[in-house]
Amino acid sequence: MDNGLKVILFEKLPEGDLQMIEERVWSMNMVTALEHVNYIVVGGREFEAVEGRLNVDDGKLELLLVPMRTEG
């Protein structure tokens, strides 16, 4: 039985620091969808996915996200 993959989302702050947004288990369908998307919405905020790293030691997928500028 597939229990999915733990995914950690990091936001790259303007100063260059990283801030963890969240960590949760994604289904393999959601992980596979990353092949086809460039943008992710989390907590009502839109981010561009700029990098991903598979941390085999911890069994986690780490995604680096940059917030999208919204006008309004």
C-alpha cells in the first residue's frame, strides 16, 4: 500500500533566507503532478516552484518556492 511521500515546502525570502511553510504527506498523484505544474497554491498564496530536492536520508521531497507578486 502506498502511503505517499512527505513533502516540505520552503519559501525563499527576499533576503535569501528559507522559511518552512509546511510539511505534509502528498499522494503519489500530487507528486507526479509536479511534472506538469510551475505554480503551487498553499494557504491561499501562490508560489512558483523553482527547485526540488529529494532527501533520500530523510525520505522527504523538499520544494523551494518563491512567492508570486499579486497586485490589488
